[in-house]
Amino acid sequence: MNATELPSNLQQDIRSEQVRLVFRSMKSSLFLGSALALILTMVFHNEENHIPVLSWLAAVFVSRVLSVGYAHIALRRGINAQNTSRHIKSMCLIKVLEGLAWGSLVWIVMGHASLAEQLLAMASLAGVSGNAVSLLAPVFPWYLSMQLAQLAVMSSRLLTLEDSAFAILTAGCALFVTGQSAQALLAQRNSRETLMLRFENLDLIERLKVESENAEQARRKAEEANLAKSKFLAAASHDLRQPVHAQELFLEVLARSDLSDFQHKTLNNARAASQASAQMLNTLLDFSRIEAGVIEPQPCAFRLQPLFNKLENELGSQVDSKDIFYRCRETRLAVYSDPNLLELMLRNLITNAIRYTHQGGLLIGCRKRGNKVVIEVFDTGIGIEPSQQGEIFREFHQLGNPERDRLKGLGLGLAITQGLAQSLDHQLTLSSRPGRGSVFRISLPLATSSATNDTFTSPRRIQLQIGLLRGLRVLIIEDDAMARQAITQLLAHWGCNCKAVEHTNEALELVQKWQPQLLISDYRLRENQTGAVAIARIREVMGTVIPALIITGDTAPERLREALKSGLKLLHKPVPPRELYQALAKIVSAKYASGHPVLRN
């Protein structure tokens, strides 16, 4: 790029930097030039030219000091686009004086001294000219000012001498200066290009720095937005879980009352609506558990067919209601994975396939590939556009649900499935054609052991035998009045002797005169206390490790991590009554098995 093609501000910056560059290098030239002048003075000095030689030495020294002094002052005061032109003009005048001073040596030596001294003088002046190229070339006017002044005063002497050889020498000097000027112009262009590249690099670095700062700000804003979203979801989920939890417990109490057929039908509808709300809240919980990193896979070897049978039995009604088919190929393959997490992944994929399939149906199968098993969920649904195939794994992203129909879920199923796949180190892939359907594939390890887990073939559930809990003294710590009343009524209906309090201090006072056999506490209590701390303090006061469990509505990642670290049995609101009963019955059964009949009055 030519200098004229550069932006004016960049041209000014380059000129200023060239001036600054030459000024910085002038200090060393003071000593070199003065040393050369002193040596020449010692060589040419004699009684006949005593005054002219010393006068020449003084002129050279003064011009050198003037150049260096001006450069020093200019650097100290600062060089910028506004004063660069003035510095160039001022230094041109100084360099003219310096050129005249150096060139005047010819008047002292040429025609008077010996041939050797004359050759020494011309060689020295050529050296000064050559040094000026390297020193002054970045600012070409300075070099030209000095060389033209030096050439002029030299020529004025050489041309006055009668010998024609001096005329030829004059022409040679002119050619020498011309050649040196061309070199100086080339050096100036090279310095300009170097500086231009330097400024471009600096500009690039600055732009990269700005872009990096912008990217960092965007990242921080995204993290803040994501954190705000997580906090909002956690807070909303917690606040919604409390009444839904209480509602489920109240409905369980109501279901065991004397009701008419119409009342039972209405109750069943109410329970279905409550369970739908609980299912959406539990989906949020699954997502929060993945975000919190509290899911700890417990892999084992198990056969796939019992899992396929279970999912078909549980999801078959959804398929029947849409009049589509559901096929599952029989398999004898066994895999190594976490059965519960794999069940959740497949449930999400199958539910998603059912939701978006309106004709045709689904096919579930698996095949062996080397030391892997690939589970495939085929559907003949609406398919997914290529541009959307990466987006569908984002949380809350749904296809074809602008009205946010709750029957179509929250848009978290695939995000949860992908998160679980990463936790289990399984590969989740998608192939889809719009209007033709989709196939999701999960690649997981083939079981290498012949021993398999019967998780899905022999489910062991404790039936609701109300008499099992009769007389059990239970202390409940719950700061939500509705939830506290609901769990108290339900446990009383199961035959428990319950006392419920709102604060930890109330519980500590109560155990001084009433000895509970089981503690149930909400996790987040008033005054920034947790259920884990409350249980620990009560155990300390009672002097025994009384059985306890925590029921929490928190889904914030940090809360989930805290609760997990407590080591206590953890249930998440809304707790299905059967799950709550099973947790209590398991504690009672464990105590009986260990020979502690104290749990019965």
C-alpha cells in the first residue's frame, strides 16, 4: 500500500514514529561523529591551518550538539501529529548547518594537503554520508538537507581547483550522493512499511482485546442470565412444590374417606391433575440434578428386555389413545449401565416420540455392534429440520408448541436425556427427515459378565399396611403451614403419633419432654437453617442417632449438593404418598430387623 493510500491519521502516526525513531538514535551519533572529527583534526592540524582546522572542529561539534540537544528536548516534550511537521522543518535547518560544517573540510584540505590526506578527507566525508543514510533515512528530508548542503560546499571548492581530476571528482560525489539518496528512499519506505505493519498489529491486538473483552462481557452476561434463570426456576419450583406437595397428601387422606361414586370420580380427576403438576415439577428436578452434578451413576449388568417390557406396559395407554402402533423387538442382550438412569432416558425418548407421532407408530429395538449395544427408538412422526436438530437438546426448546400446551411437556426431556448420556458416558445421536420421522440412538457398553441384575423383573415394593406404622412417634419440622398440616393429617391417618413444629428451637424444646422415634424435616427452614442442622442438633440433645429423613422442595443446584452431602435420606416434594409410606416403612422394618422394638408403643 502506498503512503497516499493510507488513512491520513495513520500517515501522521507513521511520520511521528519515524521522527521519534531517528531522534532516539541521535544520541549515539554525537560520540561517533565527535570522535571522527577529533581524529581528523589531529591528522590535518599544523601551524599553517591552525585556526581553520580548530574552527571546523568547533562547527562540527556545535552542529552535532545542536542536533542531539534538539532531539532530546523534543522527545522529552513529546512528539505527536500536531508538532511533527515543525520538528521536521527545524531539524532540516540544523542538518543544513551540519552538512555545511562537514563539507567545509574540503576547503581546508583539498589542494593544500598531501594526496594521502586528501584521500583520507574524501573517504571520511563519504563515511559521514553513509552513516547519515542509516541514521536519517526514515526522515528523508533530513538526509537530503544534510547531503545537499555538504555536496554544495564540497563542489564549490573542487570546481575552483584547476586540475580536471577535481571536476571529475565533483561529478563522482554527485553520483555518490544520488545513489545514497536512492538507498535512503528505499530505507525510508522499508521503515514506513515496518511501522505500518506494527501499527496494524497494534490495531489488531487492540481490536482483539476489545473483542475479547466484549466476548468476556457477553460470557459473563450469559452466565449471569443462566444463573438468574436457574435461581428463578429453583425459587419458582420450590414455591410451587409446597402447595402441590400438600395437595397430594390431602388428596390421599381424602381418598381413604367415605365418598360417593361421584365424589370418587371427581377425586380421581383432581389426583390426575395433581399428578400432572407433580410430573412437570419432577422434570424440573431431574434437570436441576443434572445441572448440580449430584447424579452419581451406579452401573451394573442387566438385561434390556425387562426394561423394554416395563416401558411398554406403562406407556402403552398413551399409544392406544392416539391410535398408533408400538412395537418392541425381543432381545437377549444385556448392558452395563445405571438401570434407573437408562430407564429415564428411554422414557423421555419414547414419550417424545409418542408426542410427535400422529400416524404410523414407534419401533424400539437394539443391536450389538462390537463391544457396544445400540438402542434405537424409531418413529414415523413429524421429523426434525436439520437446522433444528442441534437446538432440540436445549432446555425448554420445543417443536410446534407456541401455545405452550402442558400436555406437550416443558421441553426438558431431551435436554435431560443428553445430560444423562454425558453423565453415563453413553453416546446419544439423532437422525431425522422432516415429514418422515426420526430415530434416536443410545450407544452403551455390552455387559461382559453373565451375572445380571433383576431390577426390572422383580420389583420389590412395600404395600400400604397401615398397621405397620401404628403408634410410631414422629416429629415433623416444616415451616410451610399447609404442608405441615397435610403431612400431619396423613401420618395420623396411618396411625402415627405426630407432633409438628415450625422452628428448630421449638423442636429442641419439645424433645426435652417428648421423645420422638423418627424425625421428618424440611430442608430449608426459617432463619437460614437447614433440616440437616436441625436433625444434628436434635440428635445431640437426645443423645442418640434417631432415624430421620429430609423432604425438600429445593431444586437449586447448590441446595441439592448441600442436601446430598448431609448423608440423610432425601425425598423431593411433591412426595407421592406411597413413596413417603415406603420410606417410613423401610425405616421401621430396618429397626425391627436390628432388634429395636422400641418403635412400637
